[in-house]
Amino acid sequence: MHAFIIEDDYLIGQSLQDMLEPLGFTRFSFARSEDAAVFGANANDIDLITADVRLLPGDGLKAVEAICAKRQIPAVFVTGYAEELQDRAPRATVIQKPVKPEELAAAVRQELSKHKSLT
């Protein structure tokens, strides 16, 4: 499976990759800005998106919305600003930083199963 990690902090992105590998993800791509995320998502077959909300530059929620306007991809938001995201996207699956592997695993499983039931 392929995970697309939208995160402007390199070390956090690598940490997310390390946590996703035991869940069956073997391919990864990364974007550090909103524009790079939207552009990078067009070229890949993606099974899951993880995205920070605040990117330098840009906005992770806007990037995910732009990507998912063209095709439905499960998304988990990983952010230090969970309360901000609840106001903007109340149905979003959100993990608060610092990320705990078991919380990320539960959120990923939830999003993947929700996506399978819709397709």
C-alpha cells in the first residue's frame, strides 16, 4: 500500500513512515507544502493520506480537499491544532501531535474501513 505524507517537518514525516510500515504500507511519497501535495498526488496511486493542517507554506486541509475533489482517498490529519480542524472539518479523523503509534494505527484502520464500505 502507498501512503502520501503531507508534513513540513522532515523528522515527523519520517516518524509517520516508521509508524505506518507495520500497518502494511510499503511505498511512501512526501510533500512539504500545499502546492507540492496537490501536484504530487496527481501522479501516484495513493491508498492513504496523512496531513498536517498548518504547512509552511500552505494549508494541509485545503491540499487534502483539492486532492479528494478528484478522487476519494482516506485521510488522517496529524496536527498540533486539532481544535482548529474540528471547526473547519468536523468529520475529519484527527490525531493530536505528538503522535502515539497506537492512536495512528487505530485512526488509519478506521479510515481504511470507512473508505472500503463506501466503495
